Amino acid sequence: MDSVDSLFHPDLLAKYSANGPRYTSYPTALQFRDDFDTADYFRAARDSGASASELSLYFHIPFCDTVCFYCGCNKVVTKNRARSVPYLERMKRELALQASRFDVTRPVTQLHLGGGTPTFFNDGQLTELMAAAREHFVLVPDVDAEYSIEVDPREADPKTIVHLRTLGFNRLSLGVQDFDPVVQAAINRIQPLEMTADVMRAARASGFKSISVDLIYGLPHQTVDSFSRTLDTMLALAPDRLSVFGYAHMPQLFKMQRQMDASAMPSPAERLAILRHVVERLTSAGYVYIGMDHFALPTDELALAQAKRTLHRNFQGYSTHADCDLIGIGASSIGKVGDVYVQNAKDLPGYAAAIDAGELAIQRGVRLTADDRVRRDIITQLMCNLELRYDEIEVVYGIRFAEAFAAELERLAAFAADGLIALGSNKLEVLPAGRMLVRNIAMVFDRYLGQQPMKRFSRTI
């Protein structure tokens, strides 16, 4: 186990802190084009069957009963539950439209419901949605798959959790952010501890194989002491995975963030101190530091996959299922098929108009170039394996790595001098001190960074 002193170097974190992508894709969504030719997607879907790769389904359910002030997700805040009825019907029609483009004998081994708040749908609607997925695609038994759903404990009682398990869901992702009542009031997310504990108990009792919890540091009124209490409370609940995100304050993009008192947010120094305590507390409790802001118990599939070099990243973050073609369903959802990324219309009227016309709701996308493909592979290996083996890249892409990326290797010398990476003749290894800055290291290989507004990205620390 790495010590906190080997992982946490405040001088280097301050030096390298910058806005940058999280690399759930490369190129990032900022490179998606509005003039994208959907014929490229149709060809990719047609040709993808030859790869015999597995399929992944992502469903975006945008509705939320109340708004959390920190949130930057694509969402529709409404208390009108009737709005979910036509949306569900359109998602079912979209499933049929997508299925008509694919070889649907290919197994679905990964499925994720995100939002918004997926449990805005009631139990009957969730049953309908999963029945439609099984009608059009082959979902393998959940013992061989990862079927996950994001759950807001304020919207899901233990009965709902049991129902989700009967539908085949086997991994739960819970939003918590902070247990402190003062912080909860400041971010407009009142969520008593017992709500979260009840959901986690129900998930374990009904056989969920992994429970993941999201926390956020950098929110108003947080201190090292207050967040330490949240961590202690959370560790008593013992989730399998923890994501501890740094709050990204971007009120110019997300108007609701203006509702929070910026002067009450922790200073940069306090924010770093909170982060240090997070790393120290979780690693001492036995969690494996996966990288960036993710931690997992050593017995969790995420930690096991990283140890076996089979960890992957997609639009939901780290994943244990690599090489899946991803089909996005719902407003704003993103898909990846072969070398093509697509995104549906973000607004409900645009999404509805396309589906009602019997068409897919694809609004923008990008087809990767040969250069994109090799850089995507490099960035994925760095983010997931914390190392890059040059010979593997050379064999797959028929290049001489040192020649093709001479400029990047020159820029990486500064990272090596600071002890963040080790540069060998045939390998780049991210050292413990560089794990929190792996986004910065990956950014060296991103050829688009100078062409897009960096303020659209969150801070790396």
C-alpha cells in the first residue's frame, strides 16, 4: 500500500493544477461536430458485428425532483411525474430503432442507467424499460455482466432496491456528497444518514455485488474536520468503491451553482488539506487508490481489473468491461461504436421530435482519425493502467513510438524531473506522486487541447 506521503505532494499538486479533461473519451465531447454525418454511425453499426465484441447500453433519464446546486449534469428539474410517461415510450421506440442497426445476437454484458435521477421512474416503469431492453437485445445473466444504476437515496426506499435487484441490476452507485447538515443545506441536498444506510443495507441483503458512493470535496462550509466526520461515517457503511470528486465551480456554465455562497467554499489550501486527508484516511482503511479520485476495496472488481491491466474508461468513468460498443439511449446520451462517437439531442423537444419522426436523435458526433485512435489508446492506458508500454503501441499501430511522439516525450521530461513519472526506453510509468495528476500526464498526448476553451473542463486538482 502506498503511503500518503508518496501519493500526496502539495507543491506539485499546486504547480500542475489546471483545467483539463477527465478523458472518459478521446477526443473529448468538445470535438463532436454538429455537422456530423449520421451515415458514419450507421456504417459503424453495420460493420461492428464483424468484431464480435460485446455490447453496452446506456440509458439517460434526465428528471430530478429537486435541484442540487453543485450539479453540472444534463437534467430536467420537475415535480410532475407524468413527464416520465412519454419519455419512457420514446426510449422504448429508440431501443427498437437502434436494434435495427445492429447484429442483436451480440451479447449485452454492460448496462447503465444514469441521470438525472433514474429512480424518478417508478418500479413499474423501470420494469417496462428493462423488458424493452431484453426484447430487442440479448442481455446475458447478471452473474456474467455489470448492470448498474445511479440511485438517489432520497428517491429510492429499500423496497425499490429489492425491485432493482429482481430486474437484474447488480451494481449500485449512490450519490451522497457530504453528511454534514450545514453543507447539505448549502447545496440544497438534504439527505439524512439513515436514508443512505437503509439503501445500502437493502442492497447488501438483496445481493448487489458492488456498492459505489460519490462524495464531493470543495463545497461550501467544508473543512478538514467536517469532511473527516463524513469519511468516518462512510467508512462505517463500508462501500465497495468510493469516488471523491473535487467540486468544479463553473457558474458561467451552470447557473444553479450561483445559488451557493462562493465565499463559504474552502480556500485552495484547505481544499488540498481535505484531499490529503481523504487519501490518508481511505488508504489507511484498506482501499486501493485506483487513480484520479477513485478508491476501491482490494476485493472489488475495479481493483482486480487494474491489477490485471484490464481496466477501461467510458462515459460512465472506470469500467471492468473493455472493448464494448456503447449504445446511448435517451436525451443527451453518448454512444461509441467502433471509431465513431455520437451524442443525442440534449433538449427534450429535440429528442422527442426525432424519435416521433421515426429517426434516431443523433445531433452531433465525430469519426476518429488514425491519429485519434492511437492517442485514444495511449490516454486510456495511462488513465487505467498507470503505465504505457511503447512496444504494445508499436505492434498495434505499426509505428516507432520514440519517433512518432518525440515532442510529447520531450514535454514529459519535466514530469519525470518532478518525480511524477519514470521514463524508460520502452515504458512510461506513473509513479505514486503522479497518480493524482494522471490527467495532466495524459493531456500531453491530447492534440486538441490548444483548440478548445479550457474553462469548459474542471480543475485536475
